[in-house]
Amino acid sequence: GAVVSQHPSWVICKSGTSVKIECRSLDFQATTMFWYRQFPKQSLMLMATSNEGSKATYEQGVEKDKFLINHASLTLSTLTVTSAHPEDSSFYICSTDRGRETQYFGPGTRLLVL
Amino acid sequence: KNQVEQSPQSLIILEGKNCTLQCNYTVSPFSNLRWYKQDTGRGPVSLTIMTFSENTKSNGRYTATLDADTKQSSLHITASQLSDSASYICVVSAGSTDKLIFGTGTRLQVFP
């Protein structure tokens, strides 16, 4: 099956700084990647759909200027949390969807904003 | 409103015992139903995926059932192991866009 990696696995930053999270599809060319956010004891919430070579599609309530997504190649999508605040502290997970087959999720990135 | 509800919220069992997790959904139109296992601090890993015409699917000690008429699914874990301790998430894919609707999960703890 597809293997998806994320980097870093965890990050601590000061409030007001920007943090970039990378999502790589290691054995599959992913034209579409998905970014999720998960708060403690809650389920995954889709933030945006990242499309290779075009603009990302954001879910309602997600600020596109705050969560910048770049999908410059078929194997890499990045999520940048700009001017991070403590309420942005969460577990960020990316995934790829091979057609109608099951989604393959990355291991997640835990962000803590102080 | 498309929703996926899971029960129980949490479950504690002894190693070697069986257990069954429940998932009820109100998603239309239905495309498929997936069960994922999520270890703490990790991304979800797929266990099973079932379409409308499938009513049971197994993956090792995991057996999922689907009743499309009652819109219910279950995940049965046989002879539980300590490594089964995780959250189990039921996810329903909706319509032609395959938008995923996530349940809140069942937290399973297996004790020796």
C-alpha cells in the first residue's frame, strides 16, 4: 500500500512564528492530498484538499491565509501555519487517496504553540 | 445531516477476550464504510473497507459487518492483544465526491 510520511513528527514554536509541515507520498504519485486536524479526544477534521499544480480547496471555517498549502509536486504537499497561536496547537495529519481505495494517512505532526 | 456515531466511547477488556464496536451512520448517498485503527500519536491505519453490496469483511482478527438497510456497522475483534489498544474510527464515504464523514472513535484498552 501507499506510504505517506510527514516531517517533522512534532514541533514546538513560539506564538507568532510560522511552521511548515511536509507531507510526502513515498511510493505513489498523489495528485490530491488531504490535510486534517485532530484535537485531543476528537475525530479528524478535514481542513483542506491539496491539488497538485493548482490552489487548495479549503473547508468552511478554515482560514486559507493562515493555513497555506503548497502542492508543487506529485509527491510533496506542505502546510504552513502562519503566525501560529496557542489555539493552533493540534495534531495535523495528511493523507492521499488512491482513487476510490482507502485513504493512506501519514503518521501526523504534533504542533505545540507556546 | 451526515453523521457517524460510534459506541461505546471507550472500552476496557482483558487480553484474550473478544469485543465488538458499533457504528451507526446517517450518510446519504452512501459510497463505502471504512474502519481505521489509530494508535496514540499516530495517523489512522486502514483495517477494512466495505461497499454497499458487502456485508462482512475480515482482516486477520478484525471482522467488520455492514447492514446497509439499518445503516449500522460493527467491528469485531477476536482474541484481543495488548497491541489492539488504540482508537477505532468508523468513516463513511458519501456520494460521488467520496467526502469522508468521520466518527468520533472508540477508545479500546486491552489489559493483561
